Amino acid sequence: MRRLFLPLSLLLFLGLNLMGPAHAGSRVLLRVSTPAVSDDWHAKMWTVFKESLDKQAPGEFDVQIHLNGTLFRQGAEPTAMARGNLEMASVSAFDLARQVPDFSILTAGYVIRDPKHQQAVLNGPIGESLYRQASERMGLHVLAPLYLGTRQLGLRSTRKVQTPADLQGVKLRMPSSKEWLFLGNALGASAMPLSLGEVYMGLKTGTIDAEDNPLPTLRATKFNEVLAQIVLTQHLVDSLFITLADKTWQGLSPTQQTKVRDAAQAAARFNNEHRLQEETQLLEAFKKQGLAVTTPDVAAFRQKVQATYSHSDYARSWSVGLLDRIQAAQ
């Protein structure tokens, strides 16, 4: 009996393990990490993702949302996903550009013209090529591009800003990467790195003179409380990407992949629509609050920034013809 019992128990054990977690009744864990604060649209969109996925596939997925960079700090998500420590994140073009140089073209000022142009580029053949490179080089599967907003300059005290020369000596906060700092300096300011959580106090105390963000981010972070002026430089149509670890993606069935992609695209639509609506509304709201809203010589800024990039290592790293294809996209 003992000789029969042991092989049978072993077979039962192996059988249960070969069935895998889906057949064993467990849900697919999807931990989401984002630096977004709870009141921002690209934080709220994760709830849309979760609810959409739960509706399509009840009981199949366990979506756990971690806001405010509490699970992984901003910029650390791609490494965490590659190592199997994280399943999902909203990853910036700046973070993807670290290993896929072509993504840095999306971080260059005045390359993407407006939100419509951005979506044409990122939802077409150009986007497909970029996403394929992210999968091959970083182990990341891009599910949907997001409109983060059009970045403007916010100043803690008013000043005349018409051309890049008027920003000379202005301490402009940028996120902590060489790509962001390059953009800040290209605008004519003195770029300095500072985490998003330190910007409010930095503006209040004068550690920094200015910051750059889309208007909805100013509202969500309350930076408008410590700003005196918004300068509509429109220097970057900013992108984020709903991204899933390739290992997780490959572990899903084709049906599950379709459901996850559909939920991600629903979340992207929610984010994009609300951010566009809010950008229009916030200009008037900030004016009523007492902020000075000024429009500089955007052509002068565009000329200066594009010239700076054209002579940089970033431009030399882009695939031949990529800039022309982006500019031709409709």
C-alpha cells in the first residue's frame, strides 16, 4: 500500500501544479504603480481599467492600484517590471528612451504638434515600431498611449517672457533625468532636478523659480496656489504609456490579452477626453484665481529648442527618417 500511495500522491501533486493558477482558481495579479496623485486623471483612469476588466472578466484578475509612487518611485517601474517585481505601470517616453533611443524623439520640444497629431503618431505604424523595440529591448508590452497634457511654464513671480533669452537664470524644476534637464536648458532656463513631491515647497520657498507641467497637473498637485504666472510655451505634448510586463503578457491566454488590451484602451480614452476638456476649462479658472496667463513668441521658442536638439546626441540616435515620418503623420 505504501509503495502505491507515494506515487499516487506525487502524481496528484504534479497534476495540480501542471493545471496552473487559472485552473487552480487563483486570479491573475496585476499590481499597478504610478506617481500620479489621486485627483489626477491618469490616476483615476486606473480605476476605469480595473472596473472595465472586472466587468469583462469577473473573478479572473486582481488589479491592485498603488498611487503617489508608494510602490515604486517614478522612473523605477520599467526595471521593476523587467525583474518580475511589478506587472503594470504608466511609463513615460523619457523612461523608455533610456534603452530605446527612438523614444527620445517624443521628449524633444516642439516635435509633436498637438494632441491629435500625437494620437496619429502613437496609434499608427510609428507607434507600432516603437512598441516592438520596447518589447525586444526592455521586456515591456505597451497597451495604449496616453495624452498627459501640453506642458506650459509656471513661475512663482511674474516676469516678462517673450523669448528664451527672457528665461536666462531662471531656476526651472525638471524631473530627474538628463533628457528632462536637456529640455529645460533648451528652453533657455537653468534646469535643476527635483522630485514632484518637493515642487510645491520649492516654489513656496524660492528654491526654484519655475516648473513645467500640463495645466491639469497644476490643479491636481495644487501648484497653482504657489504660482503667479503661467507662460503658454506649449513646448511639449507629453505622452505616457499604459505598459504591462512582457512576462505577464505572455502568461495570459489570447482571450485574456484581448480583455486586458480593451480595458487599457478604455482607460486611455477616459484619461485623454477628460484631460483635453480640463485644459480648456483651467485656463479661465486660473485667470479668475488671479494668475497672470501670458503667451510668448512661441515661434522663437520653437526655433531655439529645435536648433538645440538638431545638434545633440539625441538627434543622432534617432532612426533615419523618423523625424520626417512623425512630421508627415496626419
